[in-house]
Amino acid sequence: MAAKIISGNEVAAEIRAELKERVAELKEKGIFPGLGVVLVGEDPASVSYVTSKAKGSQEIGMFEETIRLPADVAEDEVLKVIDNLNKDPKFTGILVQLPLPEHISVEKVINYISPEKDVDGFHPVNLGKLLRGEPCPLPCTPHGVQQLLVRSGNDPSGKHVVVCGRSNIVGKPLAAILMQKAKGANAVVTVVHTGAKDISYYTKQADILVAAMGRPQAITADMVREGTVVIDVGVNRIPDASKKKGFRLAGDVDYGPVSEKASFITPVPGGVGPMTVTMLLYNTVESAIRLSQQQ
Ligand code: GUN
């Protein structure tokens, strides 16, 4: 039986409509959410992400400014820019687009962002709070995955979620979010990675399978049980001369054959992608509320 498609575009539009209303209400109370984005260099994928963050902010009526720095900028200069954003009350959220050029330390840069304005949820203070189950900004892509599950009627509570991939941006924080004793979570979580002898041994036991390895079409139909809910976080650019941009996007899931076995599946593009930006907007609005309460 063909899987039902979970449309990230639709769920994202629903949440953005909610955010637009909240931003209007906050502005009436004198609370102005604002997002500062730092982009170093001109990596095409990063430029595309940053553009959609600016567009998304505009759509919900939120102030946004992108600070563009050259690829050879000194690390100190990046830290200075972050320092200014930390101090400027116009910005309730700060995001430094990753990856950064090799001469800049990602850890140093992330540690420099004020934890109160860290809308990526990557600061060690926020990741520590996440593990302890304390309120904190949740990393955007895993939070988007959780929202897709809950809003498509696939509450993870009591389910076996198998996460493929252990990145700091997706795999690790997703496992931490879904294992919490909390609404929309409370799952039994297994994290598999390249250290596993046989990945399919684990994936076949999943009620919910999340593919976040960054390897195109790595999850094939023989690795998936009938009726599994499949969430594809992969965004791989495959060179394709027949496309205007010279590439096509492929997920980490072999979509056609897997969708014949899955009960629900997210497409690429139009699945998890639009949710990442949406949850960033959500975190920036939440952060504005928290900061206003501190004054
Ligand atoms: N690059 C890819 N994903 C992300 C993300 O969620 N946040 C940031 N800052 N950079 C990224």
C-alpha cells in the first residue's frame, strides 16, 4: 500500500500562520522579535538557506538582518559581529550559518552566542538543558521532525524511534528530544550510525524511522518494515545536467520503493526542509518573549 505523504510545506504553513498572529499580538504589547543571521562565505546551499530564513521572517512580520562576511574573514571579526548582536536589543535571536570555513572554530563561535539568543539551540548551555529536560530552545531540524510526527497524527509516545545518524545538528538532539518524558515525546529511541555492523537489523525494528545520515538513498526498501513511519532529513545535491540549477535534491531514503512499504513518508524537497526554517522563526519569537520577561 502506498504511504500517506506528510507535507512539510503544509505543516510549516500552519505553524507560520500561528506565528504571524503571535508576532502581531506581541508588537501591540511593545515586544519586537528580531533575527540576526551571520553568513560567512558564499557556499550555495548556505546562501539558499539564509535566503529562506530572511523570506520566512518577512512573511510572519518579523525583523531580520543578514550580516554577510567574506570567506577569508578573521575569526576575531566574526566574534566581534556576534558580540554586537548579543548586545543589540533589536535582535532576540542569533544564528551563524554552518558550515564555517576551516580556519574558524565552530565551537568557539557557537560558545560566543548569548545562550538567551541562541535560536539554533546549539550552545552547550542549551544542549545541557535539553538533556536535563529543562525548558530551552530546541534545535530546529529535530524540533521540526517532532512537529511533523505530532501534527500528522503519529505521536511518538511509546513508539520505537530509530534514528540513523548521530550529528550534533540532527541525530543527537533528536534522540534527546524524543526520549524525554514529555508531551509529543516519551519514545523508546535507538540511534544507529556507521559503527553498527548491520544497520538494517535496527531499522527493521522501527515504528518510526528517521534518516539523517547525509547519504543519498541509503535507506532502501529491504531495510524497512511494512507500515513504518519514515522521516527523511537528507538534503543531498546530486549533479544533474538536465536541471536548470545543474543538480537535483535527493533524500537519504530511496523514496519510490520505500513509499510502497511505509505508512507515512516525508518527501524531499517539501518534507523536513521547510520545517527547519519554521522552527527557527518559532524559537526567535519565543526568545523575544523570554527576553521581555527578564527586563
Ligand atoms: N547548516 C545546516 N543546518 C543548519 C542549522 O540548523 N543551523 C545552522 N546555523 N546552520 C545549519
